[in-house]
Amino acid sequence: MPIIINLDVMMARRKMSLNELSDKVGITISNLSILKTGKAKAIRIETLEAICTALDCQPGDILEYKP
């Protein structure tokens, strides 16, 4: 998949656990885990916005394109 999800990198930089991010974003730990491992087929803009707000980052910090 050419889209790489760097959610774990941003979580580590912010010293935030999956449980804490789940609480702040309002989605389940299992859905965050699917996203974090790159197994997600899609992400809602609302969810991406909530993750960026919780991690104080830009979408480009989380999503990366590698052909």
C-alpha cells in the first residue's frame, strides 16, 4: 500500500498511549489499532481531524505517500 500511516510515530513523540488517544478522539482502541497497523481501508476526515487535534500535529505528520 503506497499510503503509510505514521500514527505510532506521532504517538511516541507525544508520549501518548493508545488508550489515551482513544479517549481523546472518541473511537475504539480496536479501530485505532487497525489504523495504526495500516490495515484500514479508509479514514474519515472527521477522525483525522480529531487525531490531529489530540496529537497537535498536521495530517501530513500522520499520512505519508510512498509509491
